[in-house]
Amino acid sequence: MDVPAVDAATPLGSPELAVLRALINCSGRVVNRRELARLAGMTTLNERRCDSLLVSIRKTLGPDSIRTVRGRGWMLNVDNLEQATVLAAA
């Protein structure tokens, strides 16, 4: 299977990569903000900061790469798992 190219014009910083790795580690399940912050090693992850990190990741991986589950959290789209793993390892 070919891995789609990531948007190299939108590099991810360490906070975005930490959140992406947390989503990868929880692949296949919904992760709420508190758990995302804990897994990403962030003591506090307020709503605005969390949203901006997810926007940055979506700009790089594509708009459908992270699914929002209203009232519950977020989930990495399994179709983007390989692409996300390559990006997180860089």
C-alpha cells in the first residue's frame, strides 16, 4: 500500500507530534481531551490549545485524518495510520 504524501509545507512542532503520537497509540478508539493531554505529556491542554494542535495535524495529514466524536473526543482515521506513523517517526 502506498503511503500518501504529507504536506511538507506544514511542519509539526513537538506539541503536535506528541498529540499525534498519542492518537496513534490509541488507534481505533476515541480519546478525550484529558487523556490526550496525559498521553502527550502535557499537564494542561485547554480547549483552544487542543483545537489548534488538531488543526495543525489535520493541515498536514488531511482534513479527514482525525475524526471528531462530538461530546467524547477524537480518533485517528485508520486510513491515515500508516501516514501518521511515518510522520511521527520523522
